[in-house]
Amino acid sequence: MSDLHPCIAESENWVKRVIMKYNICPFARREVERGSIRYHACEETKVKAVLQAFIGECRYLETTPDIETTLFILPRGFEGFYPYLDLVDAANDILVEQGFEGVFQIASFHPAYCFEDESQDSPANYTNRSPYPTLHIIREASMEKALANFADPESIPERNIEFAERKGSEFFIKLLKECQQ
């Protein structure tokens, strides 16, 4: 596991060039500017090993308060969206088992992300599409604080979907491709 893995640079580009630039997550800019986002590449491809590394990352966050959040990136082994969703379910379960329920939550991103009842080519899916399968580990207390200071947080997903539909899939395909540079 190396922080020099190409998926780190591509994911960092994605956060800056897509998520932050287009305000997909209104809380990202602050953390990017503070340098408090950790990008961690997990080279494991077996579910059990990935989950062990995932919990290790949660423990790291627990003891490192200056890091606000981690993008736990899976550069290989979870290219398929449905096996990835099974991993997300298992990661949520292990958060509970390991006593991290209420401490951390997961936001999930994947190159083939597809919302239920959406067609695969729907622009709305791009609000959760990333260069690599990624489990975003979020501190719940920080999220609660951020949401409390944000007017109408319930509107964020709706606003993002409207933006994605207005821009279209080709716009996001191009953006994601540019993240590889």
C-alpha cells in the first residue's frame, strides 16, 4: 500500500476538479484547503482483507484528529458495481461490530455507480461516480456539525442531480477522464 499509487492522484484530482469545483459536496472545499483529507489506496482484493484494512483506517482516523476524513480507494478487485455494493454492506456491518456505529459513516462512490431505478446512462449517477471504487469514511460528529450550519441540507442531493442532468453524461465522462491526467 503506497500513498504514491496512481489512484491517489486521480482521486485527489476528482475531489478538486469535480466534487469541489462544482460544489457536489459543499463541505469538501474546507477540507481540501485544510489538507485534512487522507487518500488511502488499499491493494487488497479479498473482502475479508479489505474489511480488515478498512477497520484499520477507522482506527487510524480515531487516533488522528487532524485528519477529517479518508477516501479509502480500491484500485482493483471491485470493478463490478454489485460486488462493490456487497462490500459496502459488509463495511457498514463491520462498523457496527467494531463499535464505530455513530462514530463513522460511509459514503460510497464507484466508476459504475447507478442509483436504484435509474438507467445506467443517467447523468444523475455521476453525482456518485468516481475514478475508482471508494469508501468515503466520514466522522459523524463533523457531519452533524456541518449540516447544522448549512441551510437546507436536504436539498443537496436534489440540487446535485439537477446539475448533473443539466450538464449531461458526456460532461462528466470528460471530467472523469481528465482526472487521469
